[in-house]
Amino acid sequence: MSMGLDERVRSAIAALLYATGESQADLAAALRVSQAQVSRRQSATAAWSLADCEAVAAHYGIDVLELLAGPTRAAESLPAHRRRPAGSGRTAAHARRRTAAAVQDGGAR
């Protein structure tokens, strides 16, 4: 079963938040919106617009098409300098579980 575009964008943003170690509040500040607005978009109460997607992609230094392609492509496209430092106190297995959980719940963690 494939994801719809809205779910793919939410999952990609959740993966980017996790990969960079940023919070929804950090992303909100970069986009000049409230954390509540990011939370609503990530919980599917509101939708990410195309303009939002462009701003998110620019913030993370990736092409908007990589964001729209989904969580794997978005995370793989993230520039090395934007990634959370390796060995940040968690095992690789823990990181995979957290990423999967973040993608599943739209980044609310």
C-alpha cells in the first residue's frame, strides 16, 4: 500500500526532524510560524501547502522534489552538515526504531 502525498510529506518532515535532531519548535522558528501550526500540519489537522514544502526543503538544504518523494529520499538527500552527529548516545537499532516511530506518528515526538 502506498502513501498519499500528504502522508508522504508529513513522514518526510518527521524523518528530517529526527535526522537533524530538531524539534517542531526549531522548524517552526525557521519557518516563522508557531509550533502549534507545525504540530497541526504534522498531525494531519492542517495540510502542508506547496509553499510550506518549498520553505521546509530550503531550510533543510534539499530539493523540494526530494521532500515530496518521501521520508527515505528526503533523509538521504540531507546534507552531511545538517545531520545529527553520529554517536549521539543512542544505538543504531534505537535510532531506527525512533525514526520508524516518528514517521509513523508524523513527527509528533
